[in-house]
Amino acid sequence: MTIEEKVEQLSQELEKVKKDNRNFKIILIISGVTATGLIIFSLEKNKRISKKFGQGLTQENTEAVSKIYKDFNRDLGDIQTTNNKITTEISKINQIITETKQTLEERIKTVERKISKIDNNQGKEFVNTNLVNHSSSSVPSDAIEVSETEKSSTDRRLGKSKIVILEKKLRGNYLVYTEGMNTYLIPSNNLRVNQYNYKTIEALFECRNYRPNYSSNFQVIQPAMVNSISSDNSWQLQERGVLEF
């Protein structure tokens, strides 16, 4: 094979390598993958070409090949620069995604706390605006009359339990009604506070400004909250209410 044929073959090989590199460059820009594999591949291929055709070239042909090799390395440099830019941009995007996710999670938690607070206070606001005068006309018509069970009263008195259980009872001392998702307890209109029932009332309500033998009238500031423990028959105290004397 003549020198000219070697140079021609070498040029064809180099053009093919440059074409391969351009194709890899396009793939790199589109997909955002690194160019490390491409650079290693290109350098190894270039070494094989140089080793195979490096002998027997004239000075003129050597310079021509050298120019082609420099152009080839410049293309590799462009690919590496592009890869570095893409890697940097991907890192920035990942950081933005992480920060945005954290911000959204905090906002979701804040909204959930606000919703929970609204649910818990919904019935309290209803009582503060509508039941402050302790009028039975302000109580829902389907309110149920209840009183503490004998067992619950005895267990509390003997110190066996602090749990208060109420049951449905005609002309009971308290009224149970449902508002929204919660169930509330308020004193009935026929309840009169005295030395005999004060301990029971105190177990259900915080009695503000109460003075024995002097306090009789009161207002419902906040209803007690109860949970049903059997079908429309029994309820357990969940949270004490507030009475103002």
C-alpha cells in the first residue's frame, strides 16, 4: 500500500471518528448524560489509528494528519465543555426540586394544622355565639338528655377511675348534641348547682369564679366534648367544658 493510500485510509478513519463524536455530542445534549465514556472511546480509537498508520508518512502528510488530530481534540474539548454545563444545570434543577418539595411539604403541614384547629373549634364557636345565655331554645331540637351513670359516679368518688360515663336519661341534668363532626355536652336548663352535685359538674366543666353558697347562675363559655361508646345510649367525656359563674 502506498503512502497516499495510507493517508487516504487514515483520513477516512478520522472522518468516521469525527462523525461518531458529533453523533455522541447530539445524544449528550439531548439526554444530559456525561461524555466520559465518549472521551475514553475517542482517545482509544485515536491511539489505535496513530499506531497503525503512524509509520512511513512524509513530513507534509504528518502535518496534515496533525491538523486533523488537533481538530478532533478540539471537538472533544467542546463535548466535555458542553457536558460540564449540562451537569451543572442538572445539579441546579435537582436543588430547585428538593427545595420546592420541602416548601410544599411545609405548606401542606400548615394547612392540615389549620384545618384541624377549625374542626376542633367549630363547635366551641357555635356555643360561644349561640348558647352563651344558656337558653334551651338555642340547643338543637334533637339534643338528648343524659346524666352520669351510677357506676361512673361511684368509681370516681372512690378514686377507682377518673373516666366520666353518661347515659341517656329522661329529665337528665345535661344535654348531648352533635354539631358538624363533633358531639358536645352542656348543662340542661333544670340543672342547679349545689353542694351535692358540684363535684359531678366540676368533673365535666371548669367552673370559673364559682363560690359555694353564693354562685347559682352561670353561662356556657365552652361545651364539653364527648364520644359515643354505644348506639345512642352512652357517652364518655373527652374534654371538659367551661362554665362562667
